Amino acid sequence: MCRWDRLLGTPVFLSQVLFQPEHSLIDQSLHSRMGVETTNGDGFGVGWYTQDMDTPAVLRDVGPAWNNRNLLEVAHHVRSGLFFAHIRASTGTAVQQTNCHPFLNGRWMFMHNGAISGFHRLRRDLALAVDQDLYLDIEGSTDSELMFFLALTFGLTEDPPGAVARMAGLVEKAGHAHDIAHPLQMTLAVADGERVWVFRYSSEGRSRSLYFSTKVDTLRALHPDAAFLRDISDETRLVVSEPLGTFPGAWNEVPESSYGIIQPGGDALHAFRPHPQGDSARS
């Protein structure tokens, strides 16, 4: 499995999230407390948006994040108000750059923690459901990237929750056809440069960990002496696989089988359920 962070809000240097917190993503790459694996060293990726570009930039590498000098250099010089960061622990596919998250398509960015059970048995069935034109853009061999392109096929750019529900429905339908009891395990995030959608779901009902940060104005009231809270907007929000520290009142678990929308003007949390018709529900 993997670990990931994402931020939306006041532009900050990437290093302020990736390196500085007590239990930062870099610390998690060596000492994960809630992941399936303690070490996540099969590659990493960081993707970010800037105000003057319509599409995100991405830095990915196959080595571990904890000793990558390029990541350290970039993180201390790049500032962004919306970025994804991911450390990878392979579930069986090759350790190669095209298999590192986040994955991109136009202005859309996607990353995932989890797995499709029995993926080697389901890969062909799922790949055939991807739109023919989109299929040409798949670069790697992971279940995660295929999930992204299935969601794009099912209308991600118009209706992200509906598209992810249709993707999840298809994965479960294909898995059950191959006698796989619990085909899907996912916590995933997708962004269009302005908003972020995050999902926590598994067929078994025991999804991997996912947390969101408490509203900044609430944290200021709880911790009036915390200097770092004075420099970020009230709408700044982090979603993480594991809390980045033990700051009291800072972290809240995303409920099982739910999705959230993080956006300017107010966030929202909803129940999530896969669309049972799967591939028959294409947009």
C-alpha cells in the first residue's frame, strides 16, 4: 500500500508539509504507523498547481523519498496552494517512474492508496472498458492508473463522485465475476486545479486510514499561541493518510464509505456507494 498528503488553501512551500511536521510524509516513508507496510520506498511523486498554468507539474522518481536530493531541493523552492504528494509501496506491479503517483490527464490529477484484489485476473476485463482514445494515454501498469482512466471514461471531468462510483462498481462487478469476495480497497484523491475530491471505501468495509484537518478558525480558538496558524487562510485544509503530528484537535478521521469535496466557499462530506451497474452506466 502507500501513504499520501494533499493540501488546498494558502500557498506554502512544499517542504512545510513534506519535511517539517513531526510525522511528515518523509517520516512516514520510513516509519508509517497506520499503513500495511512500515516502509514505503518504491518511488514517490509530487504534483502541484500554480496560478499561471492550467495544468499541474509533477516530479516523480523510483527511489525512496527520504534520500532524494531533487525532492529536497524542489520542496524548499516551490510554493503552491494545491498539491498532492505520494509515497509508494508496490502491491505487485513494477517499480518504474510511470507507475509512480500522482497520475495526470490534462488539468486533472489523481492518486490512490489501496489495491484491486486479483488485479492480474481482472486487468483485461477492466482495460477493455476504458475509452479507446483515453487508453492511448495510459503509460504504466498499475491498478491505480487504470482506475483513473476508468473514472475518466465514466465522466470524471463532469461528475467526479458519479464517475468514481461507476468505476468502483465496475471493479466490484468484475471481481465478483472472478469469485473475489472483496475486490476493491481505496482511499483516493482527484483534483482539477480548483477543487479536490477525496474518497474512502473498500468492499470489505475496512478501508485504509484517511484524515482531514480541523477548520483553521477552530484551531486558532483552541491554540491562540500557535504562530503558524496566523499565516494561513481559514479555508486551508489538509487530507492525509496519517496525521502529521499530535497537535490536539487537529485531525479528524474520514468516515468509512464516504467522500469529501474541498473547495473555496465551504467543504462537504457525503456517503459513498459504488454504482452497481458499472460499465453500463457510462456518461
